[in-house]
Amino acid sequence: MSAIRSLEFDVKDINLASQGKQRIEWSERDMPVLRLIRERFAADQPLKGIKLVACAHITTETANLARALQAGGAEAVLIASNPLSTQDDVAASLVADWGIPVFAIKGETTDTYNRHVRTALDFHPQIIIDDGSDVVATLIKERREQVKELVGSTEETTTGIQRLEAIHKAGLLSFPAVAVNNAQTKHFFDNRYGTGQSTLDGIIRATNILLAGRNLVVVGYGWCGKGVALRARGMGANVIVTEVDAIKAVEAVMDGFRVMPIAEAAPLGDIFVTVTGNRHVIDGQHFSAMKDGAIVCNSGHFDLELNLVALREKSESAVKIRPFVEEYKLKGSGRRIIVLGEGRLINLAAAEGHPASVMDMSFANQALSVEYLVKNEGKLEPGVHLLPPEVDIEIASLKLRALGLSIDTLTAEQLEYISSWETGT
Ligand SMILES: NC(=O)c1ccc[n+]([C@@H]2O[C@H](COP(=O)([O-])OP(=O)(O)OC[C@H]3O[C@@H](n4cnc5c(N)ncnc54)[C@H](O)[C@@H]3O)[C@@H](O)[C@H]2O)c1
């Protein structure tokens, strides 16, 4: 019996498995690229015997990634990458129906979350799939002797890659890490269309408010911010963008949005969404300037984009009024500020995260990155790597085929023309 088989699991209720299985199979219908990879993995066994830890949002889509890795021969353990994002029925089904140890409970405390990270490291992974770099950071801080066992890691999100770059700069990244987020077939679609739609889905499920006619402030106009702004406009909101990057700010202006500093946007906004990957982008003084009833939420990776410590200090009370909806009453003015999902990723806390159709490409990148690390064991320099560009093109081509679409190919004449310099006006 391998080490993994003797591991336990920690899920909310194993009896939720049959509902979870149905939902996993439902999302699989929209993940044709990952399915093709799973079928190839099952035949070729490229991950045979590889011990792997995946720290991810435990959703139906992640379950399908886990199935693909398992089909490829990997022994995988799953833990949550956020205390609020776990779908308990999915966690139960992965254990009961696929025999995959999962350590994740929706609403787990930060202590439990950290304990699960350490439990995963007890498994001595050779590959780490990370989302936010918590497992890699814990490995480097607390288990330095285990680093040599690692073939490499993959990183799902923007914030995690920033952390990996910082680890590398500090001279502590002694293995290859694949920046999955930086693949075009990941952030063009997942961050923009996935976060765009699912963030609004989370706000609406939590509050049931009408977006039409409201001022919605998007803090950060990166890939996620663009998606949120685009979709909010589509639902009739008046979108205001705040930025610190002049180029992104001009882009937002040209895309037709009002752009201003957060101090000016604070008294105007009805709804605020932070998507910066940065800290305290809505701070104490901004909460003080907001309208009565302003709704504030975050869809960036960590829960410190909103300075909730400052908000608590400024408030005389905080009352939970619906699931994922907490009302703070400011001292003095009595104005109410509504915080959604405790400032954690609202699309995963109050909704189901990104739809399967975009996660199909994100997780195709994950599965192929793991295969790439295993195939190139010992050959890749320590540091942050991109998948080869042909993998991006292959994933996009498979997606087009799955959508029943085809595109043109360059003729020999065109190919020659675009690679020559002689012909001009
Ligand atoms: N909710 C989700 O499911 C989901 C999905 C993908 C990524 N993310 C996370 O969302 C965050 C953003 O990701 P991204 O890919 O859009 O990153 P990005 O780098 O493309 O964009 C972030 C933007 O925020 C801006 N910014 C930084 N500090 C700011 C400040 N104080 N005020 C205003 N703007 C500021 C930056 O200039 C940049 O344009 C990251 O934490 C990422 O990990 C979440």
C-alpha cells in the first residue's frame, strides 16, 4: 500500500458524495480539452508513480483536473487554496468516488487551512500545483530539507507568480516553477471572462441586487478588472475604474470607463470590487467617505485588499444579515457599509467560481505543465518558467475544435510575404 492510500482525509460530510459526483460530471461536459488530455494520460501514463499535491479551489472543475492527473498515474492529494472556496460535496465525491485524499472544508479557520497545508507536505510531494504559493512558501519556510524531493511546481494565479518571483529574487527558488497563469490560454480567458462573469455572479447570489443604473467601482484594471468592468457594463452598471498604472488607466478611458482616484470614487460608488492583488487598496478613509449602504467586495487572491481591520475599528457594530453579507455600522455617522464574503474571493465564496468552459483551458495548462516538469526532470533551471508557446496554440486549437469552429491557415504566398522584407509600397 502506497503512502497516499494510508492517508486520511478531512471533508465536511462524506455523505454529500453523490451530489458532488453529479456536479463533477456536469462540469466535465464543458471541459472537452481536459477530457482529451485525460484520455491520452490514461493510455500513456506520463505521471506514473508521481506524488503530487494540488492546492486549489476545490470545485467541480478542479475535480476534473484531479481525475486527469490520476488517470495519468499520479498519486494526488488535494487541499483548499482558500478557506471559503471549497465545495463540500465535491470534496466528498473525490474521496468516495475517486479515492483521492482531500483536506478541505468550506469555512475552515485559518488554523485548519494552515494545518492542511502542512498535512499535504507530510505526503512528500514531487510536484506541487499551487494557487497563491502558500504550499511553496511553507515548504521553503518550514521544510527546507524536503525541497530536494521536488521535481517542480506549477502556479495558477497572478499573486502566486508575484510571490514566486520574490522567492526567486531572494535566492530561495531552487527548483523550476511553471507560471501557468502567464499562458495566454489561461489569463486571457480565465482571469478576464471567468472572473468577469463569476464575480458578478457572486455579488448577485449574495445580495440579489440589480446592477443596472448603479455606480460600480472596479479597483484595478488588469485582466480580472477588465472582465469585471466589461460584464458590469453589459448589465447596465455605470462603471468607474481606479488604477495606479498610467497605461492601464488610459486603456480604461479608451474602453469608455470613467477613471479617477479611489478617494474620488469612494463617495460615488454603490458597489466596489477590488481585483489588484495588492494590499489595502480600499482603506479606512475610503470606507468613511462611502455612501450609506455601499457594498464592498474583493475578487483578488487574498483577503487583504480591503482593510477590514480599519473598518472594524471605525464601526460600532457588525451584523451578518444574509449568507456572505455583513453590515458594518460606522461610529458617528451611522452609515452602513456592506462587506461581502468576508473580503475573500467573492466569486468562489458566494458563487461557484469560474465556469467549466474557461477552466477547461486553465486546467489543460496545469495538466500539461505537470507533464512538462516530469518529462524534463533535472533539465530545467531553477526559476519561473513559461510553458512552450506551441502548448498554448495546441490548447487553443483543441478548444476551437471542441467548439466546432475552424480558422484559416496561411497560404505559402502569405507565409513568404510576412517573412520577407523586400516587398514594400
Ligand atoms: N477571483 C478569481 O477567481 C481570480 C482569478 C484570477 C486571478 N485572480 C487574482 O486577482 C488579482 C488580479 O489578477 P490580474 O490577473 O487581473 O492581475 P493584473 O496584474 O493583470 O492586474 C492587477 C491590476 O491592479 C492594479 N493595481 C495595483 N495596485 C492598485 C491600487 N492600489 N489601486 C488600483 N489599482 C491597482 C495594477 O496596476 C494592475 O493593473 C490577483 O490577486 C490574482 O491572483 C483572482
